[in-house]
Amino acid sequence: MIPKPIRPLATVAAVITGGLITLNLASTATIKVIRFASEAKRRKVALPCGVGFAEEKGFINANCAMEMPP
């Protein structure tokens, strides 16, 4: 049992700690949603592998990895 004079201090500390944990969880969820949305948008507009200058010049192999031509 917490002594009477310390009880309000413990209550305030618990409320502040709970608020910080809540803010941390909310910001983490928001960041994940924003990353997911931007990644989905990037995938939608990104060119497929092998399109463009690098493929024309022979810098991209069958695995879509960049390499120098022989």
C-alpha cells in the first residue's frame, strides 16, 4: 500500500507514464501506415525491372541485378 502523502504523486506519475506509452503506440502506428501507403504508391508507379537505359546497354542481368557487361 502506498502511503497517503505519496499517493497523488504516484497517481500523477502513472498518468504521465500511461500518456507517454499511448503517444508512443499512436505515433508508431501512424508511421507504419504512412510507410505502407508510400511503399504501395512507389510500387504502383515504379518501372519494372529492365526498363530503360541500363537494360538497353546490357547492365542488367536476368535477376534484375546490375553488372558490368563483358
